[in-house]
Amino acid sequence: MKRILSYLKPFRLRMLVGFSIKVTGTMAELVLPYILTHILENVIKDLNVRKIIFFGSLMIVFSIIACVGNITANRMAARVTTGFSKAMRKELFEKTLYLSSVDTDTFTIPSLESRITTDTYNVHNFIGMMQRMGVRAPILLIGGISLSLIMDSALALVMIATLPVIFITVYGISRKGVPLYTRVQKSADNMVRVAREDTQGIRVIKALSKNEHENRRYDKVNSELSKQERYAGIIMGIVNPAMTLLMNLGIAGVVAVSAVRVDKGLSSPATVIAFMQYFTLISMAMMSLSRMFVMYTKCAASANRISEVLCTPDKYDIIEDIRSSDGIHIAFDNVSFSYLGKKNNLHNIYVSLKKGEQLGIIGATGSGKSTFIKLLLRFYEPDSGEIRINGKSIKSYTREQLTSLFGVSLQNDFIYADTIEENIRFGRNIPTEDIIKAAETAQAHDFITSFPDGYSHMLSSKGTNLSGGQRQRLLIARAVASDPQILILDDSSSALDYKTDANLRKALSENMKGSTVITIAQRVSSVKNCDQIIVLDDGKVIGRGNHEQLIENCKEYREISESQMGGAFVE
């Protein structure tokens, strides 16, 4: 919680002004019953109209001060809360983008989504309520008790006797709230996960007529969330009824004692009337505090989940490496890696590429092809061995230096709702002529210009208004647009026909001569012209060489080649 409250520091002055205004308005509200008592006991009996008008006007003035003060303070609180939430969400989202892949896997994407949305909303609500009620309620409580003690200590003691019982009850129940709402948020994570999976796979679900199956799967996690929410609601719902019962018992005690005291002449009806008003204010304050306790439990659970992300250390360590280029652009030196630390997903990988060379990687699904790329991009750290670019360890590059070397088109890349031109530019300072050139290289220019608005054509989220092949060509255009030193194409032409694929490979060879190109593919035709091809199987290199050498020396490669169109290729 301390980490979250640090976002309030820039708003300290505004909060101080708002608190001052809130205190003024609340104090004005507290004075009203006291003035009323004075009017009933001292002014009316004299029948002095001028005094009645004066004190009546004074009550109106204090009422206006209370009203305007509370409204102004609440508006300031709303601005503070909005600014606080904006800063918190911004840093949380930024931190999420820079989490290591290991940490992202640990938190899971649905949980991170839930933390950015639901958890920040819970914290937002509590910070807003704290400013609105966190000042007013204690002042009403302490001020009301103090003034009631001055007016009639005996009646005040009857009321005060109920407060410890109320506090213990509220505190005892609220302590259970944090673990309860933590479980609720975890159940919400599961629901977000299922909803996210189903929205991404909605076409497959419809194609396979699995609507009811997915309805049942969603209903299961939804029911679990409802169960957790219901249990938390039942436990935390005890607070308000318990408060109401205890406060009503206190009121009944005050009425009984006040009746005896008025009958014996120890107190006046005017005092009792004012006292009941103070008791009402105190009751309202206690109810507000109980609501804050309930909301605090939600806030504390959410704040802990947010802090877990914010306090995750950056694992992108940078080491010093003064080695100079040895003529090798990219080198994997005895690299091994395991996702779970049990079985190597890559085992003793050696690769050496000179600048401008093309590397093809082929192998069955799960053989480690994409893992190779993730290590090169430093999404994950190798368990052993070293990866070098231009002779230096990739650990010696800053994140910005390393990523600036690459143009990447990955298997599960994304398209966002904007124009084709902006999707290719992707927030980079790339001139329009370079974007057109990249689209021509990627064989995307023709279909782009077939739209009436061309490069200004609006795309839907995930590019659902494009075909699979069009999306892939657009993503390749994005990758080559910055003229990168290293171009990575991870199964990025699987939806292209053989002719378009051949034209793409020819264009890349002509226009990307200065770039080192790494192509991952299932098709032999996509890698056959590479300077070097490695065949992966279960994380191990089982074949290495050019196309002709592998046809002759690698049984697995030869089988793949012969299975695809009898080994024939469209050139």
C-alpha cells in the first residue's frame, strides 16, 4: 500500500487545500445543532425577533459554508483521484511492457489485464472515498462526541459506550476482507483468461460448433467468481447491519436516559433535540468509516497485486564487453536453454553468421525454432553459452540498442486499429516513401493500392478485415521498413502461395542485401536459397549446411523436401 500511496506526492498541496476546505465545511456543519440549542433555550423564550432572525441567518450562513465547502472539496478530491489513477495506471502499464518474458509468464497476461483494470479501479475508489469521507467522518465523530460531552456528559457517555463495541466488530470483520478479496481477484483473472481466449478464437469456436462447450467453460469460471464474491459479500455485508444494530441500541439507550434526565430536570428538551442531531451525525460518521473499512479491504488486496508488478526488479542487466567485431555478425556459442529448468528446449547450439548472410531454420513443431529467436532478442536468458552480435555479448547492449538492430515479423504478431500506413510505420519516424518501398518488397503494395483509400485504409483490431496472406505481408513490410541490420521472419509466409512466397524471397534478396536475414519456416522452399540452413529436432541441431548439402547428408531434411510437392519448387 505504501508503494501505491507514493503516487499522491505530486498532489500534496492540492490535497492540503482540499482537506482545509473540507475541515471548514465539516466544522460549519457541526456548529448547526449547537446554534439550534442556543435558539431553543435562550432566544425563543425572550421573543426577540431580531435575535431569532440573526441566529436563523447565522444557521443559513453556516449551512451554505458547509454545502459549498463540501462540494468544492469533493471536486478537488475528484481531480486528485483522477490524476493519481492516471499516473498509477501509466506506470503499471509501462512496467507491464518492460517485464521480462519469465515474469510475464509468471503473472500471466489475463492477470496483468485484471491488475491494470479492476485492481486500479478498486484503488481509485478508495483514494476518492478517503478524501471525501476520510476527513469528514473523523471530524464529525470526534467533534460530535466533544460537543455532546460539553452539552450533557451523561447522555454522551451512554453513546460513547457503544463505540468500542462497534470498532471491534468492524475491525474484526474487515481483517478477513483482504484475503477474501485477493481470492476474488484471482477468480476474476481466470474469468478474464477464458473470455480473452474465446474472443481470440471466436471464429474457430463457431467453425467447430463449440459454442455450448465454451459457454460451459465460461460458466464454470464465472460461477467460481460468483461463489467467491458471494462469500466475500456475506462476510463483509455483516458490517453495516451490525453497525446499524449497535447504533440503534445506542440511540435507544440515549432516549431512555434522556427521558429520565428531562423528567428530573437534569437536562432540557432542547439539549436532547440537539443531542439527537449530534448522535445522527456521529452515526453517519461511523457508517462512513465502516464503508471505508470495507472498501479498504478491496483496495489493500488490489494494491498488493499492483505492487507485485511495480516492485518486480528489472532483470535486463547490462554487462561491459569491450570486445570488437571479429567479422561475425551473429554467433550462438554452445547455447542451451530450458523454459522450466527440467529439459533443454535448446541444446548446445552453435551458429555463426557473417553480415548480409541468410540463415534458414527448419524443423517440426516444438523443435525450438521460435525459442532460438526469443533468445536472440533476449526475451529469455540462455542457461549456458553466449550469444554475440558484432562480436559483443547481447548482454552488453541496452534494451534500446539491441532492439534497434532488428526488424521482426513473428508468428503471433499483431495489427491494431489504425491505417495501413501507421501499422507499417508503427510509431517510428519512417518516411512515407520508405513505407511504400517496404510494402513493395513484402509484396503488399498491390493489394494495398487496390483499396480506394490505399495506405490510408483503416484496419480493424487484429486486422480482421484482411486475409491471412495480406496480414502476413503487412507484417513483413513493418519488419523491413526500418532497414534493419537483422531481419527475422518467423514463419511469416505460411499463408502465402508458392508464387508470392518466391517473389517475396527474391525481393528480400535484392533489397535487403546489407541485412542479415533469419528465416524460420515449415516450407523448404522458404529457406532453400539461404546461405546456411540448420535443421532442429527436439532442441538439437541435426543438420547444417546449404540446401544441396542437406539433401545429400540430412535424412530428415530430405524427407521434408520430398514430402512437399515431391521436392519440386516454384521459382
